[in-house]
Amino acid sequence: MSQPQRILSGIQPSGRLHLGNYFGAIREHVRLQEQGESYYFIADYHALTSLRDAKALRAHILDTAVTYLACGLDPARAVLFRQSDVPEVTELTWLLLSVSPMAMLENAVSYKDKVARGIPAEAGLFTYPVLMAADILAQDTDVVPVGRDQVQHVEIARDLAAKFNRDYGAEVFRVPDYRLGEAPYVPGTDGAKMSKSYGNTIEIFSEGKELEKAVMGIKTDSATPADKKDPEASTIYRLYALVASPAERDAMADRFRAGGLGYGEAKKALLGKVNEVFADVRARARALRADPSRVEETLRRGAERARANARAVLHRARTACGLS
Ligand code: ADP
Ligand code: TRP
């Protein structure tokens, strides 16, 4: 019998999660738990590159775990863990850094983007993709489901796995591949990629007036309700298509094309759907937040499994390098 695929992905606990994280990552992760051995983790070491507030980091870690569980991650099927509970990845990072070409890291677009946005150019941020490669390689991962923005990082992990194996003449690392989900690019309220760092998010756990403000604030052009409009050019429609049923989605697309649907009305329909789709998730999240020790126990058990894998991989890597 062939081995089941090993699937792994991570999310940084750097803020409250939004529809881009849900449709681009979490929903895909939850679906994939049926298809292979799945490992998902909270990338708290990575978050240190952008967050300098211990209290906020602790809160975001719990929030990310709650979000995964509320969105349907089943701890009996998938392993959920906290990156910093597997310190072996930091040692593996050093072994990988030692074979990392400078030019490969200098070409990483995410580093350049972040620095251009004002994040200090620190060595942790620069070497971020190598820590990410260690996360992936430490679990003998076959497939990494990610959004488009992370593809280059998975390619770096591939390159480093192959280079390390070549440099040491040993089959130490399994070479991973990325996989894009159905919604690799969710637009934010300003039409650009939805991202915590752009302040254009609609958060999964936003409700009431706060949610209404975000949805009603989606930027639109100056077309009047009577104008015929291209649905695909509208952020409102593109978000609605994610939360509505196929029939509801097609009905809105037809009304955009025919003219007669104003942006205000479309936004209200979107708001209603967001509330409907996330009602159960929000209720489950409330129950989980009321019982943080249960969440902590899930993370602890996940860490044991992830750590056992990481230890075995690190042992292979150390042996290949000549470390005892
Ligand atoms: P952010 O850009 O808000 O900081 P992260 O970089 O923490 O989000 O992303 C966590 C996961 O969610 C990644 O797998 C990423 O690809 C996915 N993701 C984030 N924003 C989007 C988006 N707008 N569309 C699709 N996927 C996204
Ligand atoms: N860099 C990823 C992000 O910002 C998070 C991450 C860290 C990750 N390590 C990973 C994703 C390993 C997939 C695999 O979204």
C-alpha cells in the first residue's frame, strides 16, 4: 500500500484572521484533512519578525488555534500544533542556512515587499523563508497548501531540500510541492489583496456594527444602480461569490450585467451572507474561548506528534553533516 500524503501548512498569529485567510487557507486545510495526514501549525516564531508585544502574541496564538478548530479542523484527523513547541526547527534552520545561497534569499519578494512597507530590515525577516523551509522539511511534507503569496517560499524549501541532499550526498529531506486552493487571491475592501498589513480586511469574527462598517465601506466606482456592470470587476461580487451558493452567485452576476442592481443593495446581500455562513463558526469559537484549557490540550498533543517527526528528521540531517 502506498503511503498517505503528508500535508502541512502554517499561519502566523500576527492578527485577527480574515476572509482571505479563511478562503485562501483555512477552508482548504480543513478540506484536506480528509485526504492525507495533515499537520497545521501556528507560526509563532515567524510572528516575531513583525510583532513585539508578548501579550498580543499570546492572544493571537490562542485566537488562531480557536479559529482552526471553530472552522472544522478535527484534532482526531489532523495534527494542530504551535511552531515554538517544536524547537528542533530552529536547529534545522541553522543546518539549512549553512547551505542557503545569499542570492536566493535576496531574490525573495516577500522580504522586499515587507521592507518597502516599512517593516525593519532585520536578519530574522531576511531568513524567514529558511525557517519556513525547516517547518516543511521537519515533517517530511509532500504537499504544502498555500495562497499565491507563499508559493515562492515553498519553492525555496524545495531548492534547499534538494541542495542539502546534493551537498551531503544523502537522501535526508523529502522534496515538497505547493498546492494552490480554489481561492488563492481574495480581494480586500479596497480591491487589493486582503491582508492584515493593508488594513482592508473583513474579519471572520467581526459582527454587528463593526462588520457592517467593513462591508459597507468596500470601495466602488461611480457607476449608478441603473448601469450595466461587469461582476468580475466588482469586489462586492467577488466576495459574494465566495459566500453564496452557486445559484445565488449566478443570480447576482445576472443582475450586475443587466443593470438595476446598486452597490448598496449588493453590499447588504453580501453582509447577510457573511453573517449566515459564519454563524456556526462564531458560535463554536465562543464555546472554545470559554474553555482555553481544552484548546491548550489539543496543541500539547499536536506538539508531541510533530516533535517526534522533527526529531527523526533532525537526526538524519545531523548525521549527514557529521554532527554526532
Ligand atoms: P496576511 O496577508 O493577512 O498577513 P498571512 O500572510 O498570515 O496573511 O496568510 C496566512 C494564509 O492565508 C496564507 O496561506 C496566505 O496565502 C493566505 N492568505 C492571506 N491573505 C489571502 C488572500 N487575500 N487571498 C487568499 N489567501 C490569502
Ligand atoms: N509564511 C507563512 C505565511 O505567512 C506561514 C508559514 C510559516 C508557513 N511556515 C510555513 C506556511 C510552512 C506553510 C508552510 O502565511
